[in-house]
Amino acid sequence: MGRVKDKIAVVTGGALGIGRATCILLAKEGAKVAVTDIDEKDGRELAESIIADGGEAAYWKLDVSNEKQVEDTFRSVFNKWGRIDVLVNNAGISGTNEPTDKIEEKDWDKVMDVNVKGVFFCTKHVIPYLKLSGGGSIINLSSIYGIVGAADVPPYHASKGAVREMSKTDAMIYAKEHIRVNSVHPGYIWTPMVENHLKSQGLTLEEGKKLLDDLHPVGHVGDPDDIAYGILYLASDESRFVTGEELVIDGGYTAH
């Protein structure tokens, strides 16, 4: 307990899946958590649940692709708690699953607006607050598909490759100001986004899970908590010498 005690953490896409698990774990370990998401119902319920369990949290409705909303949200979080120490750039969408020559510009842009521009906007607007705090940690959710390729969802894979490189660039830019920036690369994690992806392929969840289990040398897909614990490490002072790195949590997927 207390690995991130009294830190103020902002988690984007915090209502469900990896974001939800991260909010719960950070709060359990002592952080005050800003749950941000476009999903107001689940986001509010999560913040209330954390409070009921003895933690401290609040919900902000946030579309990360809207720079004004991002700017206003970070200002509001700062005004509430007086500082910001951690940003988890988790919000993301999978987008259309068509071959590259069949993708419409609007579908490409939709993924980039959330997965890439969202990381840019949130990083841009949290940096001044991290500087006021004397440093901090930015944790960007990339993917195994920011490292290796696959023959599906081209916009998603491109976006996650961008997040990987953005993390390294910002790590170099802000290192002297004690702001660490790292990327996390999950394998397949059993989340609503993965479930929806499987359904879109015409698979039952049972069929899809078996297919995904077989992709990982450990023999099963991951749980959101598997990623949340990696994020907790990067959010804590335990990782004070870690920046510009890729934390791959993938059940051995990229070891092939």
C-alpha cells in the first residue's frame, strides 16, 4: 500500500477496461485519481465506487480529441487538488478494420484524432503542471502493434507506432525537468474494446478468446490488472531512473 501516496493522477479513458483497472489500483495505492472519459455514466460510477472504498477520486467528462476540453480539464483538476503528478494517456479507439486501400480519410482521421492527437493534447497541457510539481510521470498506452505489425486495423497500428515514438521524443525533451515519459505495450487484454473487435469479425466471444489465447506463449490473454500494475510502477518513484522506455506486457507475444 502507498506506492503512489498523495500523488495526483489523471487517467484518460478511465471508465472501462485498462483505464478502469488503473484508476482503482492507483487509488488503492494512495493516489488521488481524476477519472476522465467520454462515458459519463461509467466514469461517475467508478469515481463514486473508489470513494466508497476509502479512496479519493473525481470524474471529468473529457473528449481527448478536443483541445479546449483537455485544457479546461487539466486546469480543473489542478484547481481541485493543487498539483498534478501523473498522466496516464490511456484513451483510445480501434477504428475501422479494412485494408489500407479501402480506408476512407474520415475513418483514418478519427483514429488519429483520439489515439495520437489526444496524447499530444494531454501531454501539451499537463506539462506546465508537472513543471510546477517539480517533475512527474507521463505513461502512454501504445500496444504490441506499436512494435510489430499484423494484417488488420491499419490506422490503429499506425497510431500506436506514433505513440511509441512520441514517448521517446518527449522523454528526451523533458528529462532535465524531471518529467519521465514511457510507453506501455499490452498484448491482447480482455477488455470491452477487444470484445467488440472480436464481434466485428463475426466471432463469438468464446471462439475469439480461444483464438487470442493461442497467440500468447503463456496460453491466455491478459487481464486489465496485468497492465495496471505496470502503469503503477511507472507512476511511482520506484521507476525514477526509467524514461523513454517501452514496457511490454504481452504474455510473450512479441518474443516470437
